[in-house]
Amino acid sequence: MTGSGSSVSLDGFLGGRLQIRQPQTGYRAATDPVFLAAWVPAKRGDKVLELGCGVGVASLCLGARIAGLSQTGLELQADYAALALQNAENNEIPLEVVQGDLIKMPASLKEKSFDHVLANPPFFPEGSVSKPKDGGKSLAFVNENNTAVWIDAGLRRLRAGGVFTMIHLSEQLGEILSALAGRAGNVEILPISARKDKPAKRVLVRATKSARGPLRLLSPFVVHSGAEHVQGKPDYSPEAEGILRHGKGFAQS
């Protein structure tokens, strides 16, 4: 279905509650968008925008957890945008999908403000990964737009008091905090570690536009139980199991 001619698979998320179509050889969503959705403190009636929504996994996970949201996804690649819309319809979760570039924000979005903006930006700088034949993966993973650009785009679309939520590599935390400085406060950082005593490779960050509250660094969230993986044995921590399999949100601290 994608422009490169790759086939599409049907994959279950939230213990099969969501059935998501995504390219077999392009960018494929895994746990990051699920964790991102679980970290968004939205409530019924809120207006939510996802930047770079891909095939819609984060937005649909959020919509599955919280009914009554007004959700919009912005996606650069037309093929992924089409899949996101199809996934929303098939899972019966309302989601408006706008195909466009966050650098040249579509006029329809410039006219709106949101209670929440969420983002799962590209992770790898240009040249750090080999480019596959499927351009979707390279576009999704190559960080052509730096982190600050994503944060700026998100903050511009938020109302005062709205919340920006992001998942990114832990090594990007300095750039994230720099981009938020002076524009958003009440920053909360949740490191995500694969296992206990392992370095956190991901961070979840959320901040409130125009707020001035202090930064809070929370205790790491541990994804897997045990010191190492045992082949064929599921080993998600109880907290991760609740989020990834049962669609729960993170416990509010």
C-alpha cells in the first residue's frame, strides 16, 4: 500500500484491542508510541494533536484509554497518513488526519489551539543509520528536523496551560530542556529503563505551556522484570504489562 510497494501487516496493540495496519518493511511502531500515549494526562473533551502520527498508534492508544477526545494527527508521508485514517476507522476511534509538514504547518492547524500536543520524533541524526530501500523508514527515523523544531511546533499549537508530551532518546534530554526553557514549566521527566539497574535509553517528558513550576525527575520506569531475558518467556514488569497489554496510563505521582 505504501509508495514503495511494500505490503501491509495487521498487528495487535493493547493486547489485541487495537488492530493496526502498518507497512511490513517501512517504519513499524512498537512500544514507544504506546508509552507516549499512556503518559498524556488528557481527559474527556480535550483537544489533542499528535505531530508525526505515523499510522496512528499513539493517538489510537490514547483514544482507546480516554473516550470523548477530539484528536488530530499530522503526518508528513501521505501513505502513512492514509493508513492512520484507515486504522482510526477500523478501530472506531475518531481521529482527523492531516497530511502535511510540521515546519510548514497546514493552515487548517494554524487556526487551532489544543489542550495537548504529543510527539515521538525521529531518533537518529542524518548518517547514523543506513537508508533502507523503503523510504518510509528513513524518513521516519532520520532526524532531518531537530528536536527543538518539533518542540517549537508543538508549543505554538498549544493553548496557554496546555501540555506538551514527548518520548525521545535520553541523550536528547539537554536539547529538549533547552527548547522548553522560558516557554513551558512544570516539567516532568520519566526515564525508561529496559531492566532494573540498566541505563535509561528513553525519556518521557511533559511540560505545561506558560507555567513556571519546577522540574521534577521521577524514578525510572522499568519495562522488564528480571536481570536478563529468558527466551520464550514474557517478562514485562506488572506496570508495563498494564500499559502495553491492558491500555492503562502511567500511575500519576
